[in-house]
Amino acid sequence: MKNLETHRVQQDSRHQSADAGHLNRYGEAINRYLGAAVYRTEEAVSAPIRSTVPRGTTTGVVLVGADETPISYTAVDHAAIEAELRGWALRIVHVQRAGGLRPPSHDAGAQLLRRLTDRVHACSPSLMVTSTLAVGSAGRLLLAEAATASMVVVGHRHGTAYTAFGLSVGERVAAQHRGPVLVVRVPGWPPGPGFGERPIVVGADQPGQLTPVAGFALAEARARGCEVVMLHADPNAAPADRLEMVEGVRVHHRTIDADPETALGDASNRAAALVLGRHSAAGSPVTLLGSVSRNLLQHAYCPIFLIG
């Protein structure tokens, strides 16, 4: 309840709409969610908890892990917006931990899912939303559910559960899932005015080449209606800056003389999202993420897409 009150105070104290005439699709959607009513706690749940997405109605599914934390509520908002922009369905998964002094409360979990679903429907009435309530290992069950999802969204800190390797559940899912994952890391959320108009910043290892990471960023920018910054940072590199239109998206190619982690961390303070490659390798969940990606998950100022 305390977390819900904290989230409500943040939402009520912050919303400052930008000029509606200048908003892109993403900006309009994020402002709608920031200005929405708070999560309600008093409603009973009468609908079944587990359901499936009807076939033939959407082309994809965004799956989001949810729990009773403010960052989780924000992750659900971001997941709903991603689904809305693409015309996909949204599936909300809440995993309760087994064991402990008290058994998990089915009613509490069901009420959480109903509150989240009601909020999404209030902000995006046409969005198809389904939910799943499960008991067990959050990381394992979220990864299993993610197998059929087109995109997975997780909060940076998913409850208090950590793996044996020191990763949060969200970081473990981001490292081990092979499809696109959006890790909602948003220090200082809610943001100031104009967040929705910020560009997407890509960590470009190969400047000027359309890699899978760059291709995802361009598709995301088209869905949002924003610009892309392809940022290549390398110590002792010759600075360069050029602008081009790629498939209707304004793309800024920038090369700077800097350490990649430092440069991307600084850029995240002015970005709506970072898009990074996982640079996966065989080994433990820790080493499945490259060092830059792993460190930015800890220190960036905006959400991060992990690709590849």
C-alpha cells in the first residue's frame, strides 16, 4: 500500500503536458499514462486470471512482468505503450514467490492484475490485455512465458528476488531471453516535460552499417515518430557528425572521442531510450551481457532495449 501511495504522489505532482500540437505518437501516449488516474486497490476480481490471446487479432505480443512496486507499475505503462504503437496485444505476468512464512495470496495477486489491466484499458481502450498469475521462481517463469512473446518488458528491479549470480530478475530475463527486451530503468521518474520528444540513442559498434541493433532502433523510431542518434564512441576517434534520412527517420550519425560506457551513460540523460546489443557469450548469466550493457543497466537514466 505504501508503494501505491508513493506512486500516486509522484503521478499527481508531476504531470505537465507539452504542446499537444507538437507531440509525436510516443509523446502523446506517455503523457496520457502520466496523467491517468492512479491504480485502484479496492476492486474485487471476478474474471479468470489466466487467459490466452485470441489468434488472428494481432501480429505480436508484448509481455511484461509485474509486482507491487512503483517501477513495476511504470514498466506496465511502458509495455502497454509499446503494444499500442505496434497494434500488438499486452500480456501481464505476476509471479508470486513460493514458500516463506506465509503462503502467497491468490486474491492479492489477482487484484494486482485487475488494477493493472483496468489502468491500461482506461488509457488504451482498444488494447487487448490478458494476464497470468503464477507461483514459483520469477526468473524461470518469466523466461518460460517470454518464449512466445514478440517483446519482453521488465522493471530494473523486480521485487526483492535476486539470482545466485547477483542479478535482479529483470536483469536475468534481459540477459537470457533471446528476443528484444526493454528494461525500464527510469531514475527520477516521472520525467520533466518533453521526455516523449527525445531521440532514441543507439550504441553503434559499426558506424554507418545497418546492424540488427540499428534496424530495431529505426523500427522503434518509426513507431514512435522520433529521431535516432547512432552514437559511436571510441577513445582517440576522429569526431564526426552527419545527418541523413533513412526510411523516413532522421538519423544523426555521431562519432566521438570517448569511452563507450561513459558516452552512452551521458547520452541516456537526454534520450527516451537506449538501444544496445547484448554481446552475448557462453557462460553464466552475468557474462551473457557485455560489460557496457551490464553497467548501463545499473547507471543509465532512461529505459534500455537489449537486442541480439
